[in-house]
Amino acid sequence: MNRTNAILGLCFAFTPLAAGCVYSPVAMQPTQTVTIPVARAAVTEANVFGFPHAKAYRTEGTDARPVLVILGGAEGNDEAGKRFGPIFARLGYTAVSFPY
């Protein structure tokens, strides 16, 4: 047996063992399914005073909501806020996007 075959044989012999340590199919199975109701309410977009290009997204209403901050800008624009702001607003958050 040459050295290459021996190395390949060892790699294939230990791969299932290593995979079993890292990935366990039992641990990856969901224990319960959670359905999150997403309201189709209108989302308002407002400028944040004092922060250029910053936007706040929320659905209509006067009830207090938790605030979620979206720090985007590595892509060079405010695409992350425009994309995810309305989604989080429909989930019940006030989403504030700060592109840097």
C-alpha cells in the first residue's frame, strides 16, 4: 500500500466519526413548530431626525413596541433597512435602520 492510499484510507475511515461529533441528526430535528402570524398592515416609513438616510419602520397604532436596530451599510447603501425594516415592523417591532 502506498502512502497516498494509506492517507486516503485514514481520511475515509475517520470521516464518519468526525461527522458524528459535529453533526447529530437527532440534535438537528425541530422539537416544535412555531407559526408567527404576520399581519398585512400598512407599514409607515419615517425619517429619523439628525441622522441622514436613517429610517424608522412601524405599523400604525399607538401601542408601545420593542425597537429593533438594523445597522446596514457595508453593501454601500441602505438596502438592508429597506428590505428588512417592513418585515420586522409587520412582526410587531419598530425597526430603525441606520446605514453607516
